[in-house]
Amino acid sequence: MTTKSNGVVSAPKPYTITIGKVVVTVTAESVSVTFGSAAPTVDPSYSGFVGGDSSTVLNFSPNIKPTCSSNYAAGDETTTTSKITECYGAWSENYTFTYVDGTVTITKLALVVTALDAVKQNLYSDSTPEVVDDPSFTGRFTVSKSLPAGQTLANAIPGGVSISRTNTATSTDSSDPQAGLAWPTGQAPGTYAITPSGVSSSTNYTITYAPGLLTIQTPKGVPQLTATNKTIDFGSTPLSALSINVVNTCSPTTGVTTYSYNNNGSWVTITSSDLADLGAGLYTIKARYVPDATSNCYGRGSEVLEVTYQLTIEKATATVTATTSQKWFGDADPVLEWTVSGLTSPTTSADIGQVILSRTTGEDPGSYTITPRGASHPNYNFNFITGKLYIGKILINTNEEAGVLTDRSVTLTCAGLKPGAAVDLKLSTPDVSLASGTVASNGTCPVSASIPTEKLGNFSLNAQSKFPTDTTIQTSRPVSLVADPPVSEPNTPSTPSEPSTPSTPSTPSAPSSASPTPEPGPSPTATTPSRGNSSQGRGPSPRATPTPSPSAQDVARGPNRADPLAPPPLSVVPNLPADLVRPLQTPGNTNSPSNPARVTVDTGAGIQPSQELQASGSSVGEASRQSGVRTIEQLSTEKLEGFAPGAGLRIEILGARTGARFVVADLQVIDAVALLRAMEASITTQEADFSRITRVVRGEKPLIQEAWKPDVREGVDEFFAAVGLESPRELIDLDLSQVKNWVSVSAEVETYQPGSTVFLVATSSPLVLATAEVDRFGKAQLSGAMPVEALGTGEHRVRIVGIRSLDGVSVDSAGEIQLSQDLMNEIQRFDLGTQSTIALSGLNPEGGYHAAIRVVPLIPVAPWWTLWFILAGFVLAVAARYRRLLDTSSRRVIASSGVLASAIPAVIIGWVSTVTNVVWVGILLGLIGAAASWFMPERKKSSRSK
């Protein structure tokens, strides 16, 4: 530093100047907080800055502003006095700082408790006021502020809040339609103060109270429910039948009603639109009524009103009616049927239990009462209405001689038909209506007609009637018409009450203008139905193809069925049991020749009278060993003689048809399941349209000994000899004590001779399992038990043995017939290895009957050629072995397998062709060849190769 004195500047001299910091006082702000509030922000205040400075200089670095805070925390109570504010940490180059603390004041939290508004609605019923209790006011208030964390209403308002209402209305409802009602104090419609109360101050709170309002609404009407006990019938009764009486004085008068019933203490709602799910009985019903939400009824959709009462559901009435039915005289009763009416859904006829139908006894033509009974159901009473079974009979009455009409008049005699039913008489073929009529009240039908003169040749008269169920019953008979029939006294038709009995035809060689002599009977004037047709050169071709007669004529026939081909061909052959070949017997049709002396038989050695054949002791079996044997080729070219020209023929074929095949390999170890599978597999290949096995299952030994022996008639040996089989055995002849495996076999046949016997047998040495009689439609069902161990080892067959019936061929004008190829095919449908016996019968020139019998062996063609495959396989294997190509085990296995495979054609084709010898020889040769190809020594190596 320099100085100047007297104009002279001194030299600079150093010295020190000290500038001291100015003291600034920092004072912390005093604050006030409400209880429960968060810590407040504390601001500082300053004093002591100089030279124009202020606290803003602390905003600039390197200066530091002070930090200010308090020791208050949320939750500190108002009684706390040690709470301060303070500042610290300020710094400046020019200032030093001193600090002064502030204070923290905690004030009480102010709360407002306000009572909540409430509403109630008093009631009236029949102009009588009914006070509804006030709603509960307890706890029904609001607090204006939320309490601090950890605080409860008990902290704020010790002793709680009490709420009461005044009984003085602050306002009234001038629109009250029941304003004139005398309401108790404080219950008239209007608004009333609801006042809360409690402490006004507590440690940390100040409390004030605000009132709410209770509104007593205009009173509403109360719907009244009444119900009376009800009784209804079971069925689809509408749910509205349960309607209750609702006395509803409010508007609108609508609501929802539901119903439930008491089910063992539980109420089950009835959900369906009707009461069908409630059975007959006594029920307690609960009706629940809820007024519509838009109504001004009390509750308005939230109040449930209930009433209970008793409901009785009576049983409904249903009617079971026996169905009117019918049958043809001589037939078995049809299956009786019934109907039921009056049931309501979901009940059906299957729900009413068993209905038993019975009819009054009797088999004569007429009507019989069908009486129903039974039927039960918890919801129904049943009425029963009887029906009728009509047993009808129609006889066609004509005058004829030797099968030719002597005049063209025809009358019908009926009995037992439905009164009022139509009866029609027709001539076929083609159909020509001759006459019709109506059944009288006593079931008779006097109908008569005359056949037009232009009708010549062979025809059939058909009479039919509609029964109550629209089922047609009919009877028919063939007739032959010539241009100038012999003059004959007309027969007087029998009365309806006395059905006619056929008479014996007169001999054509001695024609007479008088009517034929009748056999004894109730109607001696009726004539014999024609047994054949005289074609006069106009009949069908003698090579016409036959058709299975039962299926072609599968209609109900009358007891006087004029069978033109009766008797059955085999029934006229001596020594063949009549019971086995007899036709279905019906009154008025014995199917036996009227004069046995005029019955002739041709067994291949010429035509002989039946008596001579019988006297000679000849039989079908002997005929098969003599001149009656024909091959198929021979029979197809042979002309059979001895018949009346133009006669219609009946054809029968007696034969055996396999239905199943199987093999029993070891009696000690029998696999029943495999056996059944083998039988089932063979059934499909063996099935024919006329004969089939329908079922094979595991069976059991019959419980009673009598069941072991089917009804095999005497003389059955000849029957089986006719098909080339040995005499049959019966189960009773066998020792069955060791039999453990039984197979139940069921079979059925059709187009067989009605009334004949059909056999179900096992093995080639026949063991009879079951027999049955063929019904009138050519059908039969058989079922029997087969003892497996009793059959022995080897291949076995289950066969059906019986007589097939064919018709539809006529003799030519020379009295001869040549069988068609189609008939040859029918013959060959029986088992190869057996034989078919074919028989034809019809009128002979003497007015009796003629039968032609031929035996056709069904020789199988053995496919021995298949053994060449085995030989070829063996030769190839030997050659390979010789050439040392089979030097390893695997190659020898291949070679042996090849030889075995070469036997497969012999096994399969031999089995299919039924020549089982080929099968066994093929298996044996295959095994020998396979073994030889394995063990045959190889060719030794030559010395050169060594």
C-alpha cells in the first residue's frame, strides 16, 4: 500500500485488513396441524443480512440454505407439548448463522355425524291402518371425514352415536288417499327428523351432529290370498287349475304366482305347464304370490305371500278294448290283440302292465267273445270292452265229375263270418268276378253264380271275405271246364248251417248223367272238389318250372281246400311212415285217395297198383337199390308216364341239407368257444333260402330224461334210407354221463310239405336232436341240444332232413311229363354224398292217383387233382435237397413250409366240395413231404470235389 504526503508518494508498505462475517439469525416457523395430519413443511425466516443482501444469496453456490423440520409425526395427540420446529445446516462466506426453534401446535379434528334418511310404508287392509315398525336406525349415519390411520369411531366418539326420531312431522303427504285414517302419533304419512347424538368433544376430535329424515310413505294395500281344497282328474290338466284367489286392492293388480308340492318334507316346484308329472293322490300345495314390481301394492315385487291347501288328483279312466280278430276254421288261434284309449302323455300302453286276453272256448264256425283283463297303473282306473274272434268258413260247391264241372253253377256256403262283411266269388286266372254278397247276421252268405260259357280250360274258383281288421281270408279250388259239359242233375246247394262234405268222384270210364254218389255226411248233395285240371291241350307246358308251393300260396285256406295235387306223392308209397309224410289235415280234406284200388305207383320198374307194391313188400329203399335210381342227366331226359292228360302235378323232394360243419379234434380238450365260432362261420356258407341254422350257443344238459328223446316215429329208418343216410340214433340211446359240452342248435325251414315231419340231426350217422311238424305255410322251427363228446372225433355236420314241396307243372296231352333243368337244380341243392328222393303225384287215367318215385344219388366230385400240388412241392424240395441248396436250417424251414403250403388247395377245395377224404389225404401228404424235405440226406460230395 502507498501513501502520499506533501506531494510525495511513499513507497508501498504491506499490512493486513480483517473483514469479519456478519451474524444472521435463522428462526424456524411455528406451525399448527390438525390431529392425524401429515408432518407440515417448516419454512425459515432470516434477520441480519447487510449491504442489500437477502436470503436469496443462499440460493447461489457455494452458499447453503438451512434445512428445516419438526419432530411432529402423524398420530401425535393434541395433548403433546414437546413438539418443535428447527432449522440447521446453513453456510455462507460472509455470514454466520444462529438458530431459533419454532413450535408445533396440534388442533382437534372436527367431525360431522349425519343420520341417514330412512323410509317405511305403513299398511292398510280393509281401511284399517296397520303400523309397520320403524326401520332400525342403529349405525345408520355417516361421518364427514375419514379417521386417521389406527383410529376407530370409539376413539373419536367414546360411548358411540345414538339415533332417535321425533314424532312430529316436519311435512305431511297431502296426497295420501287414506289421509282420513286415524294413525298413531308419529305414524301419519310425512317426514320426521332422525337425530343423532353423542359426545361433542374428545381428546383429538370435536363432533357436531346433523339430523336425517324418516319418510313414512303413503300406506299401500296388502294383497290377500285365499285358496280352497281342489279335486281334479289325472292327466294333462292345465296348471291354471291350481289358481288361487287373490284379493288385490292396489293397482295394477298383477303379480307372479308359483306352485310347489310337499314331497316328503321338501317343497318341489311344479315346473311343467300342466300337472301330468303329478300322479294320482293327495298333495299339499303351496301357492306363492309376488305383486308386480310396478304396482303400488305392498312389497312391489319383493314381498312373498303364501297360502297352502290340499289338492286331490283322482285316477283317470282308460279303456282297454279287445281287438276283433279272426281265423280260418281249422287254424290255430291268431295272436289276440288289444288297444287302450284314454291315456295321456307321457303314459303309453307299455306302462299299464300285462293285459291278458281270453276267449270263450269252441272251434266251430261262429263268433267268440274275447275278454280282456289285467292292466294296472297307479294313475288310472280301467274299463274293459270285449271283442270278438270270428272263426270263418267258406265252402265252394260245384257239380263235377273226374275233376271236370258237369255244369257251370257255383254256390258258396259260409259260416262264422262277420255280419255285414262282403263276400266275393271270382274265377281265376285272369280274375273274373262271378258274384258278391253280404254276410247275414248269423254269419252265412248264400252266394251263387254261373261261370261264363266262354271260359274253357283249367281255372281256379276263389272265394274271399274281408274280416273286421281288413284281413282277407279266402279259399280256392281248381276246376276244369269243357265246351259241352256232361248233362247232370244239378245238385242242391247245402244250407249255410250244414257245410257240405265232398263226395267220391265217379269213374271217368263210365260217365253218367246223374250226379255223383255222395259220401255220408251232413250235406250229401255237395260234390268232391277237383283234384286236378284237364287241360284239353291248353294247359301249361309240361316243362314249366315248379315253384315252392307253401310260399307261393301263403294265404289262409279253408278247411275244404281243394288241393289238386293231393295226396302227397310219398304218402301213397308203402312202408314209408304215413305220419312223416302226411299233409296238414283239415276237415273235408283228408288228402287220401277215395279209392285205393285206383292208386298206382311207378318206382322205376313200371307202373304198379299200390296194393301190389305193398303186397310185394317193396319200398323206397329197395327202389333206390333197384331200377328207381337215376342220375341227374338220366332223370332230366326221362319222361314219366301214368298220369291223366293235363293233370296238375304235385312235386316233393325228400333230402338232407347241411346247415353247419365243424371238426372235433380231441375229445379230452374241447374248446367250446372255438367250436361255436367254427359252426357260426360255416352257417353263412351253408345257408339256403329254404333251410338254415339260425343260432348256435352254449347249451346245457336237458333237465329231464324225456327231453333227450325227440318224437321220432316208428318206421323212420325208411325215411332216412330215402335220403341215403343210416338209421338215426336217439339221445336216449347214448351214454351221456361223460358229456360236459352241449351246444344248443336252432334251425328253420320253409317251402316244406305242410304236415310232414322235419328232422334236425348231427353227424353222418344221424343223431336226432329235434323234430317238428311243418305248419300249413310250409314253415317249421327246430331247436335241440347237441352233446359234443358223444359225437366222437372228426368232421361233423348238422343236417336238416325233410320233404320240400313244389308245384306248378302239368302233364301233357299224352299223360307224360319231362322235368325241367330248374327242377334238377332244386334236387342238387341237397347234400352231396347223400341222395334225393323225388316224387310226383296227380290224377291217373282211371280217376285215382298216380305217384312216380325216383332216387337221385348226389355224388360229389372228389378234387383229387389238388394232390398234384403237394407232389410238385415235394419234388421241388427233394431236388433242392439233392443239389445241396438246403444246407442251412433256415432254408430247410422254407422248403418244408413250401411243401405244407402246397397242401392248402387240397384242404380248402376238399372241405368246400364236402369230400373230406381229400382234406385228410392232403394234410397227411403235406406232413410227409415236409418231413422228407427236412430229414432226407443230402447228396454226398464226389471224390473230385474233395
